Amino acid sequence: MKSAIKKVITLNKKEPKTAMEVMVKMQEECGELAAEMLRYIGKKGANGNTKKILKGKILEEGCDIMITVVSVLEKFGFKEKDIAKMIKLKCDKWKANLSKYKEWEKIK
């Protein structure tokens, strides 16, 4: 993951779009991911695509979102190590919250 973050940061340094423009692009990508997910679960026409193809499109759109998020963060001057450290901290917090759910389930 770190090398992927580094690659996005390197490419983004040459990107002329502002952070706000990249943020708008991220919103577009979120809509595209939602559309592919709706197709996958049958709530929107699949346009003749198989589940396998739709799953690949979900991966593609999800990665587009990840790239735009890293791009926005880089526009604010964050480095690869900053992003990786924050992801680790957030995952640790998520993990702690998941353990609380297990305790709650025991109470039921």
C-alpha cells in the first residue's frame, strides 16, 4: 500500500488541478462506484455485464476513489508517511471499536 501511495503522490505533483477540483472528481468517482454497486445487486440495469465484470468495475471505481483521496491529501502537503501513519491510527481505532461490538453482542 505504501508504494501505491508513493506512486499517487509522485503523479499528483504534476497534476494541475486544485485540491477542490480533485475533491469534485472524487465525488464523481463515488457516484460511479455507487452505480456499479447498484448494478451488481440488481437494482440498476447491468448493461449486459456479468457479475464478474461488474465486480471488476467496483474494484476499478473504488481504486479511483482511493487515488483521488490521496491526491487531495498531497495537495495539502501530506507525505506518504503522514498518510500511512494516519491510516494505521484509524485502523487501530476501528479495531478497538469492533471489539466493543463483540462485547455488546455478549450482553444480548
